[in-house]
Amino acid sequence: MRLENKVALITGAAGGIGREASVLFAAEGASVVAVDLDREAAVAVAKEVNQKGGRATAVGADVSRAADCEAMVAAAESEFGRLDVLFNNAGIMHSDDDDAISTDEQVWDLTMSINAKGVFLGCKFGIPALRRAGGGSIINTASFVALLGAATPQVAYTASKGAVLSMTRELAVLHAREGIRVNALCPGPLHTELLMKFLDTEEKKARRLVHIPMGRFGEAKEMAQAALWLASDESSFTTGATFVVDGGITSAYVTPI
Ligand code: NAD
């Protein structure tokens, strides 16, 4: 098994990518700490993992709050004795996120506090735990929008994911010699609640699909598979990477029709 004897903490564990990653990581031998703002939904994910013969515990936490991030890491160590993998995956895409003129300051602040500060706080408390375990792997969920501009505006979200990407590179360099690897997963547009709520008409979906060479949205499961490789020792020489899993969107100029 690819994550045997490892303890993995996954934030946003009740959502599309986080739930799939919780189930997959556990099936590959990891003990999983499923963290979400929605505690009940995280409990359901942990229950599902345990019913399938895996090991998981649930923690309710808001990743934009330092005390919650400290507590989720403490839970990993008290429940399973160590932390080896930290998947900072929780994120939001606010429905009122727009261009710079129209986006409210509150929307900007909320988005940055969860998507960017949440990753910082996960690392703030997670890195000392990874050190205590003798090293480990951090995966931060950024997005393809950190690499490409779009005419469907979501300025706060895009800026927050740019912050995740650059923070990832710096942390990777800082902690490389401690055996702590830090990589960014950059999903393309996915068929999950987060994006489908934002692209709420067929027209908006079609507008996005035309840019994806594969002609479809990605699945959360495909992101979990990519994260699994980054979490496992198979990626032992990979750090600071911008790991793009996007159906070809960032490589496209003109797509097939
Ligand atoms: P999702 O909405 O299905 O899941 C996100 C989860 O995060 C939810 O369970 C939610 O309750 C939780 N969450 C929200 N705020 C939180 C907080 N403050 N503290 C703790 N948990 C919180 O979304 P998803 O599609 O699975 O997205 C996961 C990550 O992937 C996000 O960072 C998102 O930005 C990123 N991403 C998604 C797409 C896409 O197309 N869906 C594309 C690129 C990147």
C-alpha cells in the first residue's frame, strides 16, 4: 500500500476533492484526520472510511482560525501519534466574487482568509508536527487560475490561489533539507459542487468547457489520485512543484472542436 503507516490530515475533507482523498488515502493504508468546517459532514466521511475498513477520525475546524488549526494538528498527534501528510485543501469560491470594481471588500477578505491564510495556518502548526515525525509531505490545493487569467472574473479567488502557489514554493525551499516536501496541486475546472454552483447555467458551463482540450470537467477522484502520488514516497524528489492536473487547459491556445 502506498501510504502504509502514514498519518494524513486533509482539510475540506467533506467536499469533492477532500472526500475522495480521504477515502483513497485510507484505502492506501493511511490513518486519516478528516477536517472540515462542516463537522457533521466530516464525521460522515470518517464513518464511511471506517466502514470500508480504513482508519479515520473527524475534526470540525475553520482553517482561517489559528486555534482551530492548532487543534486539528494536535488531534492528529493525539489520535494517531504523528503527522506525515498535510493536505491543505479547504477553499471557497464566493458567488459574489467578481472583478476588482464589483467585488466587496468582505468577499475579498473572506476568500483570502480561508484560501490563503488557511494554508499558511495549516503549515504554521503542521510543519512542527512533520518535523517531529522526521519529515513529510505537504500538498496545498491551488488552481489553474493561479497560472492563467480568465474573462469570467473571480478576482479574490484567483489572487488567493496565486498566494498559495508562491507560498508553496517558498516553504518548499525553506524546509527541503528537513525532509519536508511542499507541493501545489493545481486542478483544472472540476465537476464538484464548488465550481458547479459558480457556473450555474448551461451557458456558463459551455463557456468554460470550450477551453479544455479534453472537452470535459475533471473529477474530484482524479485530483485525489494526483494528491496520492504527492503524498506518497513515490514523489520523494518532488518539491516546490506546480503540479497541474487540468485536462490540458493551461497548454491550450486553440482547442479541438
Ligand atoms: P468543495 O466545495 O466540494 O469542498 C470544499 C470543502 O471545504 C467543503 O467541504 C467546505 O465545507 C470546506 N471548507 C470551506 N471553508 C472552510 C473552512 N474555513 N475551514 C475548513 N473547511 C472549509 O470544493 P472542491 O472542489 O473539493 O475544492 C477543494 C479545493 O480545490 C479548494 O481549495 C478549491 O479552491 C480547489 N479547486 C477546485 C476546483 C474546482 O473546479 N472544483 C478547481 C481548482 C481548485
